[in-house]
Amino acid sequence: MKKKNVKKADKTKIIAAAVIIAFIGVIAYFFFSPGTASNEIPDYVTGEMRDMYAWAQTEEGGRLLEQMPCYCGCKYAGHKHTRHCFWRDNGNFDKHGITCAVCFDIAKRTKELHEQGVDICTIRKEIDAFYEPNKNLGTDTPMPEGCEA
């Protein structure tokens, strides 16, 4: 009986180790591998996230997101504003936005408020106020022209 329990325990350990290794592999893929070498949105980006990447790639979306700081800590990865969470300065895709709810939230709120006719200064102040507790993680994004700090 003991031998059977030992074999079952060994099998359980092997399965658990395989699951952990697979999970670490997925995380490593998203966090440590570079973005694609093109300006295309990869097929694995779907739904609302794909729509956000497409909007962030437009002239209007990119311009608005360049005026919004990101408060997830991506400044430590060299990001200067929220557009960098989706697209690099050279136009290449960046995976960061897929894995970060903060980046997605800032972009989504910016887009929604803009579509409601809210001016850029008000949008920026609302984003800054909401993420005030995370201000030490914020990118050093200048205030939009004509807005008071």
C-alpha cells in the first residue's frame, strides 16, 4: 500500500512541476521576449484588446496616448507615455499592453472620454487624479500644451 502511495505522490509531483514550468514559460514569453519586428498586431491579440491596439496605432489614438502617463511602473522599461505600452517609437508592436490592466485602463478611459468630447486637459487631470496613489510609478510625461499642472 505504501509503495502505491509513493508512486501516486511522485506522479502528482511530476504533473505539478510540468504545470509550473508551462506557466513560467507563458509568463516569460510575455514579459521577457521582445515584441514582434513589425507594425502588425499579432493574431493572438483579439477582442477589445485588439481594438485598443488598432486605435493606439492611429494618428489620433497615438497622439492622445502620448499625452497620458502610465502608472504601472513601465517607466523602468523605458516607457515615456501610455502609447509605449502598445507601440514603440519605431512603430513596432509592444506586448506590454496585453499583460497590463493599468495600461489598458488608461488607454480605454482616454479613448472613451475623448469620444464623449472631453478635452485633453480634463482627460489628463482625471487620469492623474485616479492614479494619484501610484504617482511614483508614473512615466515622466509632460502635461499637454495649454494645460495647467
